[in-house]
Amino acid sequence: MSPALLLLGVLTYFALLLVLARCVSHGSGAEGFYVGGRESPWLVVALGMVGTSLSGVTFISVPGSVAASGFSYLQVTLGYVAGYVAIAFVLLPAYHRLGVASIYELLGERLGPPARRLGAGYFVLSRTVGATARLYLVVQVLHSLILGPLGVPFVAGAAVVLAMILLYTVEGGVKALVWTDMLQTAGMLTGLGVCIALLWRPDAFAQLDAAGLSRVWVTDPLSRDFSVKALLAGMFIAIAMTGLDQEMMQKSLSVAKLRDAQKNLLLLAGLLVVVIGAFLLLGGLLTLFAREHGLAAKGDALFPTVVMQHLPAWVQVVFVLALVSALLPSADGALTALTASTCLDLLRVSRDDVRTRRRVHFGFAALFLLLVLGFKVLDNASMVFLILKLAGYTYGPLLGLFAFAMFTPRPVSGRALVVICIAAPLVGAVLDFGQPWGGYQIGLELLVLIGSLTWAGLWLVSRRPAAIRPVLGEIGNDSPR
């Protein structure tokens, strides 16, 4: 397929997103930007959050991982379900009772302004690094498939992508994202379905089983992927990286009624199991295809290589549009959430301060571009994935902070809180990289370990409880104050 035609398809897709965003967010105002006017349809939110929960990295990496680890990633996905249940029935009621626009207001309500700023700071750090690393990985694929052959510099391509995202988020915010994310999820799933259909064979499951690719459960307790660890890790990953993440929760907070927001999360949990299962199935089919045709490509290169070199030209268009659809929700949502958390939690400006909000929004877009170019200079996929792993260290302190705020009625001084929340991930890093466990390997449970260290440290430096209003009180109230 001609790179020029692929580029035309991508630009047409962007134009469709811009038209949709303008139609649904016209005159949205501050409430529309921060919480979607609290009138988003819960079903639309659930469908859109499928794309936000995944990413361009998932789109490329999950199918590429099957050759090495089979379907074992499904263990983590099943753990997500328990995590989403906890978010729906523990965290969401607390957020709705307080009527928050930023979820870190809950930390301020219970532990004071330092906790709110620290929670928001961890989120801003994590999302800035994580979102730009993911953005780089997918822009790099687009550059190699389309922009590079057309002679377009990498910096120009990255700048255009960010400019497009700015056009439909700078005013519409969450109100626009709810609908554009649904369109992007549809695009991603269309590409997934088309590729599975083309690679399908009548005896696919038998061949996958015979090739040892359909293994789900890992029974070795010392393995990083041990089933019990993976299920528990999946649960806490969902709680921390969705329930304690402003980007992920901002859309659920835009649903007016608590019951509808809960239905959104429960439906999302079921959809993720199905969708990630489909990505793993696609990975198995791609691996079988590669082995039969003697292809050397593996890992992240497997999916693009098979599609762009061995499938019909029209499928290449579908693949590129699906890849763009997987990219955008993790970038546009992060840009909007970072703006919201910085304005509301760190700068503490009024929701109606449009001028400051726009400056922050454009500032983060410029920072995104600089970091993407920095990753390009590194030009090392392993370094990028290391940075993604390090970004995950920030969710451990958030997990401990929220657990302490919601379930432990003991006051903590601001200085002690900051010290503990910085020390806990450092101790976790020593344990992770040192691995002093006699053969035991720390895997995804690192998040739980750092969260536990944070909670334990906060408990040790806290005082006996005084008359503190419990955050979980009055959770039956299903409408914001």
C-alpha cells in the first residue's frame, strides 16, 4: 500500500475525530472540560474506556508476547475483574459522595493538602513519562510505515499528532473524550477483528495447543508469572492504575448517577477480558503464520511485519487506522487529566480559570513533544520499557496513600507523609533489582509490595486517631454534593 494513501486515511480519520469532538462539546465550559458536565451516558463511557485501558503498546506487544509466554497474560486480565469490582463499590461511592473533579481531593479531605499535592504529583510524573513513552513507540511505527517513506521528519510527524490531539481536547476536555474514545475503541476493535478473521483456520485451537501457545496457568511459585501472583497483581493493578488514576477515573466521574458509573466499570471489566483474550488469540495466529512462512520477526515486530508484508493492501489501511485508534486514547486522555490535576490539585486555581487551564494544557503538549523527541534520541526500545516500568513505581505510593486515607483513621504530619511516600518506592527498587529471595522473582506484585510499605510506614509515623470524619461514610449517597 502506498504510504501516501495510508497518510490520507490517517488524516481523514483525524478529521472525523475533530468533527465529532466539536459536535458533542460545543459550549461545554469548565464543567464539560473537567467532568463532562456530569451527563455522560454510562454505556458510551464503558466502550470508550476499553481503548483508554489498553494502548498502542498493548496493540503491538500483547500479540507479540504469545510466542514466549502463551496466554499467561490472561491471568492478569482475570485479576482485573476483582479490581474493577473493588473500584465500583469502594472507591466510586467515596468519589461521588465528595463530588470531586479530581480524585486526589479525597486525599486532601482526609490527610490534608500535602497528601493531595503528593498524590497529584505522583500521578503527573507517572502519566507524563508513561504517556509519552507509549506515544513515542507508536509514532515510531507510524514513522517507519508512512512518514519516513514520504520524507517527513520524525519531529514533524510527532508535532502534527500532538496538534491534532490539542484541537479536540483544549476546549472539549472530558466531554469530547467520552465520545472520541468510543470511536477510537471501535476503530481498534475493527482492526483486531479483521486480522483475526484473515488469519483464522478451522483447527486453530488444536494447532495452538499442539504448538504450546495456548498455556494460561503458570504453576511454578518461583516464576514471575505464577498464577496466584498474577491474579492478585491484576487486581491491584486495576485498583491502582484505574481507580487511583485521574485519567482513568475522570470519565466515570462524568456519569451523573453512582449506579450508572458502577455499571460502566463492571461492563468494562467484562469487555477487557474478551478483548485481551482476542489479542492473545491473534498473537497465537500470528505466531503460527510466522513459523509456517519462516519469518524471523518476533516480539513487537511480529504484528506489523505480517500485516505490512504478507496481507492484502486494504488490511494495511485497517491496521494503521486501528493502531492510531489504540494510540490516541492514552495520549488525549493523559493530556486532559494532567491539565485537570495540575490546575485543581497543584496550582489550586478555580475551575472557571480558562486562561490558566489553556496555558497548562499547551504546556503539557509541548512537554510531550520534547519527551517524545528525547525517546527518539535514545532510540532504544529496552530503555523505553525500563522507563515504563519505573513509572509504575509511582502507583505503589498512591495505593498505600489511598488505603491509609480510607481505612486508617490516624492523622499524619505532612512532612512525615512526604518522607514515607518517597522512601517506600526506593526500598521497593532495592528489593526489586537486588532480588535477595533465594530464587524467587518479584514480578507484577511489586506494586502491592510498595503499597504495603507505604501504608506500614504511614501507620508507624501516625498518631492515635482523633475525631476524623471517615471518608467511607455516607457512601449510599449516589449523587455529587
